[in-house]
Amino acid sequence: MLPVLVAARRVYHRSVPKLIFLCTRSSGLSHEQYAEHLLDRHAPLALRHHATLRRYVLNLVEETIGGSEPIDSVNALAYETLADFELRNYDSPAGERIVSDDH
């Protein structure tokens, strides 16, 4: 899972960075299993351990069109500053390990 876009979105009078991730499931998982894991396990872990996260939007992809590579979700994370994501994203080294291991 790699960020494919970092955009600055205007919120009131200032811009905030928004990272967009195109995500695919691990081999061996169905889309339904991936969606269940994302919503029931991963999202709560991310919300608990991403200390500086300001907005977290998960979009499950049910179908791609044409010859597009299949993806399972488009996830958007917003922060006050890019440094919050780069330097202060997790509440602790243990929290970072928990979220990273769950990917």
C-alpha cells in the first residue's frame, strides 16, 4: 500500500495535507474478507494509534472498470501538517508496530 497522491485540501482558511492510498488485499483473502478486516480490525487500530490523524475515510471498491488493475479500497488520511504524518504519525513505537503488522 503506497500513497498515490498527496493533496492540500482547504479547510476553512488553510490547507491540510490529505494522503490517498489505493489498497489491495493480501493473496488468499476474498474482497469480503478484506473489507471485514479493514472495517472491523484495521480501522479501529489505526484510529487508536495514529496520534495526529485528523480525518480517516475508507472507500470500499466493489468493481473496477475497463482494464484497470483491481483494488479493494481507496483510503484517505488527513493531517494538520505533512510533518504530523512523517514524524508524529504514531502514538508510540509499539503502536506503529501494531498497525504495521496488521497491514
